Amino acid sequence: MHRYSPFSIPSQHLSHLYQINFIHFSRVLSWKPRDETKLSQTELVDRICRLLILGRFNAIKELSFDFSDDIVDSVLKTLRLKPQACLAFFELASKQQKFRPNVKSYCELVHILSRGRMFDETKFYLNELVGLCKNTKFYEHIVWDELLKIYGEFAFSPTVFDMILRIYADKGLIKNALYVFDNMGKYGCKPSLRSCNSLLSNLVKRGENYTCYLVYQQMIRIGIFPDVFTCTIMVNAYCKDCMVDEAAKFVKEMEDIGVEPNIVTYHTLIDGYASSGEVEAAEEVLNLMSQRGISKNVITYTLLIKGYCNQYKMEEAERLLEVMKEKTDLVADEHAFGALLNSYCQLGKMEDAVRIQNEMLSLGLKLNSFICNSIMNGYCKNGQLHKAKEVLVSMRNFNLKSDSYSYNTLINGFCKEGNMIEAFKLSERMMQEGIELTIVTFNTLLKGSVQLGALDDALQLWHLMLKKGVNPNEVTYSTLLDGLFKIGDFERALKIWKEYLARGSIKSKINYNTMINGLCKMEKMVEARDIFDRMKDLCLSPDGVTYRTLIDGYIKLGDINEALKVKELMEKEELFPSIEMYNSLINGFFKARKLREVSHILCQMHKRGITANVVTYGALIDGWCKEGMLDKAFNAFFEMTEKGLVPNTIICSSIISALYRVGNFDEANIILQKMVESDFFDKFLSSDMTRLGNHKIAETLERIPKIFLLPNNVVYNIAIAGICKSGKVDDARNVFSALLMRGFLPDNYTYCTLIYGYSSMGNVNEAFNLKDEMMQRGLVPNIAIYNALISGLCKSGKLNRAVRLFHKLYRKGFSPNVITFNTLIGGYCKVDNLFDALKLKDRMVKEGITPSVITYSTLIRALQKKGDVEGSMKLLDELIKVHEGPHIVTKSGMTKACKQTDLTQVFNHKVMPVVDLYNKMCEAVC
């Protein structure tokens, strides 16, 4: 057995037990020591008991025997009516090196002491027993079961049960306390009101308010009459549950049965109303206090000040502070000033906060840690980190010790600014001052590192946390997982996730949602669905965020059918889609080209009373624009503006792009001019109003405040693209140069647009000059840029140079895509080099790139041009096989090929049995 160090009872309590009054010292009383090992256990117990009754405790020490559970049990049972003797022997047994009394012996002793009305000693040994059994298996019931067994054997008072109930409650061992509370009544025992109040109070402290209500109801059922302390505890429980009106009703009920609430009760009620923002109701409680003759004190006014501050009604709060200062019997303290100052700091009104601080100091009041921390927080919110740091340093001048909150506030400020070096320096200083890094500190540093993309630093922090014994919480895991997914590190994210599950943390929806969101963004929908299913297996109900994340993931992959299945599953759980989810579904239907479903989903929104917002109309306008249905896009635009919704830059950009795409340059230019509102665009963005079929959008934009249509890089890129599409590439270059003078920051899209424009015109040299220019600006050309350059070289007849650039891509670390191959195949076909064109198609397949319909149609046209019908048929078979059906062929230029050669029989043989659409194609060919 492990030894332990029991607390000793003060000697003055037991000194009278150890006084030995000998009658005489005749030789008759002396005997020669015997070998107790030859005594039977009954004889040994008898001798020990006689010595204990005589008070000869030192003589017991001289006896030669080993303590055992049986001996202690026998002595305690024999002397159960002699509490002093039992206590002395138990203490002696407890001091043995190789022995410790068991649970049964403790339970016997506390029953004996309780019967002897030695209540302080009873509490002491009950506390010790609870401490010893805390890590024991079946700890929750072992003490109760043993106490009950001894109670039945000794037939003593049940007072011990009430005492153990209170000890469990005071120690916060609520599960044990509730077990005792539930079982006492079965054996005719009733807990005392004091023990019940202790249990209720600790339940409220732990936030277990519902259990608190049940315990109170059971108290009333078994006839325990509440007092003012019970009343205050229950009022506090209702207020913490935001059921302040119920708390007020409870106070009235208490008054009706004769329990008079005291000032603490009323303060609890005032605090409940103030915290929930019902300051007027709190003032009514103030009036009730006056009616009951209860005087208001500093705490009363401070609570009301806090209430006004919570609503940021600073004028009313300051008025109350003035009332306090005018009253001779009240003196506003640091708490009242601190509440006011803290609210000003939260609002970022640091001048007012400093004014309150100075006023407080002028009255002789001193600063405290709460006030200094509030000021630091205020400066950090305003980005004035140097001033916040000065407050931290000045705390020493006021003999105030900075705490973890002080440092965490400042660390959070530096993390938000991205100054992780200073944040880490502060954390080191914390440790130097002996302040432990808390979970809040680590989470703050983790979040700052993740936001800067410093995942290696974040993982080092993670390992430091574990090394220091700081257990990660839900925020820790969520932050780290989110960061790993953002950089696409699936393997490490999965490792962290498995560790999270291994720790038994399975009840956080936040982390499950974070994991599902990360997997969806990485397009790993199988894994995301597995985690979603695991949530349901663990009885962890997915919420609206979970379903929406999963639906967004499927829509991103273009799997609208699976997204709709998740929506149906969600509705079965009586969770109905939000406006965000409907917006996502609208995007999904457009992406899947299920245009009829768009109307159905809008009707469903209307039936459920969900009003379309700007994002909804943005999705509709963008979708109709991409489908080329500009009339519907315009109708959606006008409907939106008629409802008072203001179109944003993204919506207008979608319309302009669509107009440029269909060649309506005038309409696009006039809308763009209304957006950018820059004179230098006018000469480049010419627009003939007489040719505009519809210029209502431009008129609408004229009425919209320009703050909602501030041009950005997207708009400027669209303008440059529009000018290029109208054939004015040089003008687009001039606009680009003018924008650079105005601070415009070009990106890859900007240069790609200009390079493609010059390449299309055959001015390859200027295209390459732009490529060099963008590299000088620190922009790395992407595959789209190189595709534009290869296209320009092919169009200008410089095929050999295009091929050399193609091969250079591999050395530059780029992987050619299907557009790269198609461009070069088109170049070979243009010069009738079908051998290299087909060879390049085979290379595509070897590199894992599936030839597209354009690839096949280009090659088939080239083969039919040379009269190679057999080769065309072979490629047609391959196309149908690769793309799993002939319907995709209709999108290619093969219709033209069929018109030029007699491939009608081929189409009838290969395609007509499969899709009706080919019947129409063949009719057109014939």
C-alpha cells in the first residue's frame, strides 16, 4: 500500500484523552512483557481494548504485533461506544509505516465519532477519506455503500450521510453528491437545508442549472423548507439561464410563503436584468427594494451602471455615477469607475476612458489590474500597441502585478497586426516573470502564426503545448486544422484529427465542421462524408453549418444531385435551408446547367418566406450572363434594384463581361464608364447611345451612390479585357499604363489579357515584352500566359519557336494542360503536319491528360481534309469511348466536318441508336 500523510488534529482537542492517572505504582501492577505473537487475535484485541480504555496508549506502542484490517476492525467494533479511545487507536494505526486503515475502518470511525458528537473530527476524517478514495475504481459509490453498511450494523445516527453530502458538494464532486442526495431518502434520512443549499450553490457554479431546478423540486417534495439563501441561489440560477422573469416570479413565491429576500437576492435579480439588457426592469427592482425598506448601497448602483454600460448607454451610466458621488452615505469605488472605463475601452473611446481614469485617481482611488487590462485592451483595439505596452510597464509603478490576461491582451494585439516576433517576445517575458502560458496564450499565438501562413511555427507551438502539459481545447484543434487545410496539407491535418479523436474529444461540432469544410475545399468529398456520418454515429447532430458546408462541397465538384440528397436529409432533421444555402444551390444549378431547377428553387424560397438578397441576385445575374441569356440577367438586375437592393461591383462586372463576350461593346462601355467615373477612360471606352438596345442599367447606376461601386482590380481588368476584345489592343495598353500611374497593381490576369490580345493580333514580340515586364514586377507567369504566347506563335506562323517554348515549359517546372496541347495540335494541323499532331495527342494520354472534344474535332477535320475517312472514323470511335457517349460531340466542330465529307453513314452507324440529338445532326448533314 502507498503511504500517506494524514492531517493531525490539534493536540489541545485530545489532550484530556492522554492524561493517565495512576492510582498507585505497586509492584503488583508491573508484569514482564509477553510475546504477543503467541496470543490469539481475540486475546490481542482484548488486551488492546483494555489498554485503550485505561488510556495507556504508549503501552500499545510497546506491544509486539502487526496492525491489520481485521485487528483495527475488531477494536473499533468493540469500542464503538468509546469515541476517544477509537480515535486514539485509529491515529496510532494511521502512523504505521507498513499499514493504512481501509475504507471500512474510516467509515466505522466517522460513524463512531458522529455518535459521540465529535463533529469536527468527523468532518476531518470524512474529508480525508474522500481524498484517499478519489482515484479509486468505483469511487462514486464505494464510500456511500460502506457508510450505509456500517450504519445498518451499528444502528447509529444518520448524521454522517448529511455530512458526506455537504463535503461532496463543497468539493465540487457533484456526481457523488447527487448520488447521496438521491439515496438518502430510501433509508429514512433527510438532508439538512444547509447541505441542500451547498449542493444547489455548487450546481449553479458549474452551470448545471437544470439539475439545480430538479434538486430544488425534490427538496420541496421531501419537506425541506427553503430559506433566504435557497431563494438567492435559485434566483441566480434562473438569471444565469437568462430566465430573469422566472427569477422575479420565484422571489414573489418566496415572499408569499414567508421567506423575505435580502439585499443579495435583489442584487442578483438586478444583475440578471442588467446583463440581459433590461435596465428599465432592473430599476423597477430598485423601486421594489425601496418599498421593502432595503437600503441601496454601492453594489446596487454599480450593477445598474454595468447594465447601462452593457447597452453602451454611457450618458445614463455616467449620470448614475454622479448620483453616487452626490450621496453622502455612498462612495463610488474602483468597481463602479472600472465598469464605466471598461465600456469606453470596448468602444475604442480611449479619451473618455482616460478621463474616467483621471477622475478616479483624483478621488484618491487606486488603479487595479482589471482597469489596467481594460485600458490595454482598448488601445489594442485601436491599434495603439505602443500605448498598450506602456500601460503594461506602468503597472509596476502602481504596485500591480501583471497577469496572464494582461499579456494575452497585448499578445493578441500584436498577432492581429502580424507582428509575431513581438508576440513571441511577450510570451517569453511571461515565463520569465513566472506567469504560466495558458491555453488562451497558445491559441492566440497559434492563430497569429496560422494567419501569416507560418504553419511550421504553429506546429512547434503545438508540440510545446503538449510538452508543458497544456491540454489543447476545441479552439486549438480548429485553428490548427483550418491552417493545415488552407495550405493543402491533408496528411498533417489528418494526423492532428486522429490525435484529436484519440483524446476522446468527440462532442465538438465546431471541429467536425472545420474538418468537413477543409476536406470539401480540397475536394475530398468521400472523406468529408465519412466524417459527417461519424457525427451521426456519435449522436452528435449536424447543424446548419455542417449541411451547408457539405452541400457547398458537392456543388463545387458539380455534383448537384448529391447536394440535393444532403438537402433532403437536412429537411428530414427539421433543419431548413438558409438563404446562404439557397444561394449555393442556385450556383450549383447553373453550374450543372439545370436551368429549370433555378425557377423551382426560387419558388421554394418564396413559399418558405425567405427573401432573396444581393448575393442571390448576384448568383442569378452571373448564371444568366454565362448562359448568354442577357434578357433574364437584366430582369434580375431591375428586380433587385426595385426592391431597394444596391448592385455591387461583382454584379456589374458580370454584366459587363457578358456584354463584351457577345460583342455588345457599346453597352458594356457605357456601364463601365458609370462605374469607374474616370475621364481618361472616355476616349478608350467609346459608346454610341443611339445603338444601345437597353441602357436602363447605366441609368440605374447613375442613381447609386458611388461608394457602392468603387472600382477595383477586377473592374479595371474587365475594362482592359473589353478594350482588347473590341480590337483596340494598343488602347488597352495605354489604359494599362495610365492605371499604373494611379496606383493600379496588375496581376497575372491583367498581363494574360494583354499578352493574349497582342498574340491574337500576331504581335508576338510585344507579347513577350509584356511577359518580361511582369517578371520584373515579381509576378510569375502561369500556364495561361504561356498558352497565350504559344497560341500567338502558332498564329504568326512561328511553329518551331512555339514547339521550343512548349519543351521549355517542363524545364521551367510547368505542366502543359489540355489547352497547351490543343493549341500546338492546332498549329501542326494548320501546316498539315498530321504526324506530329497525332504524336502530340498520344503524348497527352501518356502524361495523364484526357484529350478533349476540341482535340478530337481538330484532328478529325484535318484528317477529312486529307480524305482519310478511316482515320476519322477511328478517332470518332475513340472520342465516343473516352467521353462515354456521343452527346458531347455536338459541341465540337465535327458538324462542319460532316458537311464536307460523306460521314453521314458513319454517324448513323455509330451514333443514332444512342442519342436522338444525333438524328437532328444527321438530318442537317443530309
